[in-house]
Amino acid sequence: MFTEIAYKNADACRFCWMCRHLCPISNKTGNEVNSARAKGLLVSMVKRGFDFDPSMAKVMWECCLCGACTNNCATGYEPRSYIREARSEAIVKGIAPMNVMAVVDKMLDTSNMYGAANLQEKLDLSGVPTCGKILLYIGEVASYEVPELAAAAMRILRKAGVDFAVLKNEPTSGAYMGDMIGFVDEVRQQALTTSKAIDASGAEIVIALDPMDARIMKHEYAEWNCAPKATVLTATNYFASLVASGTLKLTKLKGIVSIHDAGALSRDLDETAPIRAIVSALGLDNHEMYRHNDLSMSCGGALLKQYDPALAALTCEGRWYDVERIDSNCIVTEAPGSYAVLSSKVPEGYEVTDYLLLLDKASN
């Protein structure tokens, strides 16, 4: 059953079009049902006695939960609340699409979207302690899908003389599971497991490589009374501070780039300055896309890529189109999920890199 909070948000959204131009998915599909307004209308129909059927359930996963709709809402409503609850309800009712359930089953079996028994199998963690005051929390995407980013982050920390630890058999934060199945008990238990592991490491600072993990640790963990004792920092914020203090020495690079702002950073965590400070310190000229900072257009994300790769690729095309409209041919990402998606579909004559790869290249 939906909560009253979800129904309240759905009823507020169902006749409002103020955010429809911001949705990265409805912009590419051209389908009104992919807008936040349409999803609110469907949920409000359930409230009024209509059956929640498989066709309704399907469109609830045609959303990357990027938060563009929420960010632009002048009245403060939150479409993601009823979308997440609709996903939970569809799974309970057994009407979630098969492609969705394939990933849900992996998550419930292994706690990660890849179904990997060992997320760290692609990482070289030899000599890296598992306890320490500074903990690098790598996350499932950087551990398994784009381990080159995790490797770069560790090299940068070593170059800066930072003693850091990485959890052995690092548990997932629940961020992607929460987006996939809603903030149900299984997700809260996963959050508690991760928080206890962080506390057991003796960490005073947690560097969250993936802003999705930083978001859930800073927001939902506190709400669920399971926040770790350590201070959680985004990796962009932490590395920007190393650059600003002179702890990390850089050789200047040259070129024109365009920063892709991740929604978890720019909207949920209200962070856009650190990545720009890093790019500037690298000597690169950032040419902003039309949609940037908290208005950034999502590229789809790592989770959507797992259960609906065709829709993720279509959404990714929309972001590349934004680059093609300006005098830049290189996107710089600040999140493992963004890098995973954008690097999987690069137009001819363009390139994508990540700030971690750039820092690793330019640091002494």
C-alpha cells in the first residue's frame, strides 16, 4: 500500500506540467507517460480505486530517479517518493517487469546489481589496510563496472601521502537497492550492515567515491538512525581540498572540456563547486553545457543501464547531444555511474574521461 505522503505528492503532481521539460527520459522517448506528472496521475488513480496493473508498474521503472523534477518544483513536492513506493508495491504484487526482477533478484541474493559474489575481485587491494582513520568507500559501480576509477583514486591518495583503508568485502550502501525496490526493510538492513562495518574500521572520515553512496549515508542513514560515527565526505570534495591545500601537486593539462554534473551531487547534496575547482586547477577550460549545475540533464545512470540498457543508451544520447551543441568534444564526469554510461556510447570524434583519471594523470 502507498503511504499518505506518496499519495499527497502524487495528487499534487498529477495536473502540473512545470517539470516535464526537465525529464531526461520523456524528452528522449516523447512519451507523456514517462513524465513525473503522468506517474503521479497513475498513483492517484490507484488511490481512487483503479487496479495497479503491469502496464502501470512498467513505467515506474522508466525513470532514473535523477531528481530534476524535484529540484525544479517551486512547491517542494517529491515525485521520487511515489515512484519508489510504486516500485515496492509492484514487486510485492508480482507485477514488476521480468527485466526488472532479474536485477532485483541479484540484489536480494548478493546485495549488488551485478549479482557478483565478490565485488572486489577486479581491484588490487594488496597492502591496503582494512582499518584506519580515513576510509575510502569505493561502492559497487567503481568496484565492479569501472574499477579503473577506484584504482586511480587509490593512486592519487598515495601520491598525496594519505594513509587510507578499504573495507574487506565492502558491503553495499543500499543506495542502488533503494532506488530499485524502494526504501523497504531490506534496504534499511543493508544500510545498518554498512554503517556497522564503517564503525568497526575505526574510520573518522569516509571518502565516498560514488555520490549515490554519499547521498544515502548523509540523508537516509541519519533519518533511519543508523548513521556511522565517521564524517562522510564526497570524493570530489575531499580531492578538491587536497588540491587547494597543495597536498596534491598537479602538472597543468590543456584543453576544453565540459563537466557533467551528477544529480546526486548537484541536486541532492547541493555540490557543484569542487569539480569545477579541480578542473580549473588542472588547467582545463570548462565550457558549460546549457543544462549544468543543478539543472544538469541525467545521462541515465548505472542502475538503469543494468535493467533497461536500451533506455539508458537513449537517455545517454540526449546528454551527448548537449555536448554536440557547444564547442567541446570531451565530457568530464564526477560519478562512477555517469562514467560507466557515457563511456559505453561515445559519438565519433568525442571522448569522455573522469576527474579521477585526470587527477591521476596530472599528479606527481
